[in-house]
Amino acid sequence: MKTNTVETVIQDFQNGQNIFRRQSVELMIREISRLQSLVQELEQERQWISVDEKLPEMNKTVLVICGSVTIAKRKVDIIKNYCWVEIDGMELKHVTHWQSLPKLPQEEK
């Protein structure tokens, strides 16, 4: 008996074979569920967070929105009264939202 993987089910479909066997359908349902969970995690990870809801950890580099237009990468040292003070002493005023930096791309080997 052939072992079903997502790849083999897709290949069977492309070859015009009947993929609507119970085992194949259950496999695809599990894969769809896994992918939906992954999408949900990624969407949550990429959301802008209001400074009213939560502040980033100190010394963490984040993206920030100042007012309505400025987006900048900043490493925050102190946060008080909506004024963020960076490690180098520069002040950012009117910060409304922040977001963690995305993961760096992995080098292809």
C-alpha cells in the first residue's frame, strides 16, 4: 500500500487519479488545519500593537509609528509618557504603535 503524503496526493491529482479516498481527504484536512494555524500565528506576529495595550521589553529593537506617518527601527531604553528614549539619548515623541522586527531571512545553502 502506498504511503500518502501531501505531495503524493497532489501528484495523484495532477495525474488525474481519484484522490477522494478517505485517507487522502483526512491527510489534506490535517494539512489545511496546520496551515491555518500557521497563518494565524504569522498574522498575530505582524500586528501593530498600541502603546495603550502593551509596551515592548526594554532594550528590544522594534518598529515604531510616531504620529501618523513615521515608521522607524528603534532600540528603546526608557519609555515614559509616550516619549521613548533611545539608547543614544534621542527622544521619540508621540509613539502610538510598535511591532517586533520580523525574523531575518535564512541564508540559502
